[in-house]
Amino acid sequence: MQILPLLLKEFDSEAIITKKFLERVPADKFSWKPHEKSMTLQNLTVHLAELPHWVSMAFNTSELDFGTMDYKPTVVSSTSELVALFQKSLAEGRNSLTKAKEEDLLPIWTMRNGEQIYAKMTKYEVIRHSLNQTTHHRAQLGVNLRLLNIPIPGSYGPSADEMTF
């Protein structure tokens, strides 16, 4: 069994759903957050938009070290910029998946903060992790949209906002 075609199918399927959610985020609510410990809507959605790039990162690096990286979230000022960021990240991730060979999924990749190791996983597991993170953060976004009284798009079928009774 070939794993890469299955990952690509899931990657594409999740992208369609995620794009629908990101398109609903109003820029005038970017600074909103539901709780003091929560991310702002902008930080959450930028993270969600950047997640497909993790596929490229997994294939092109052997680790992510939070202690040495100089990450700065992309600044977006509109919903269209947010969606464009997602499309760019998506294209990079998809390109890496289509070029990869099955054996590229096997090397170990490490997530750390200096000496503290958070995870050691195969590159396959990093890709699965990024897909799981997409689902997780998209669910957070759905709750935030609901709290803002913005209709939620369906994910794996119609949402309550799309149902007709």
C-alpha cells in the first residue's frame, strides 16, 4: 500500500474544509479572543493558515527547535490576505507531498526547545500531526465563530447553520 496518495487525498480534503472556515473570519474581529488565555482570532487563523507548510518543513528539515528559531507569525490585515496565506502554504505543502517518495516518510524528525525534546517522530507522523492540528485548530475556530454569531460551514457534512428542518 502506498501512503503518499492517501496523505495527499486527506490533505486536499481537509484543505477544502479549512478554506471555508477561513473565508468566514471577519478582519474586524482579528483582535478578538474568547478568553484571556486564548489566542486572538488573528493568531489562531494565521497558525491554521500556515499549518499546511508543515508538510514541507517535515520533508526539508530534521527538526524544529523553538529555542533557536526566529518565528514571527505572518501579519494579515484582511480576510483575503488570510486566505491567500493559506493558499500559499497549501501549495507548498501539496508540492512537497507530490514530489516525495515513500521512503521520505521514514526519517526521524524532532521537535524541541533547546535541550528539551517535545517529540521525536517519523516524518510521516509529523505530517499526520499537522493534519490533526488542522482539525483541532479548525474546531477552535468554529467555536470562536459560533461565539461571534457567525454561521459555521459544514466540515464532514452540513453544520447546524446549513441544516433545513
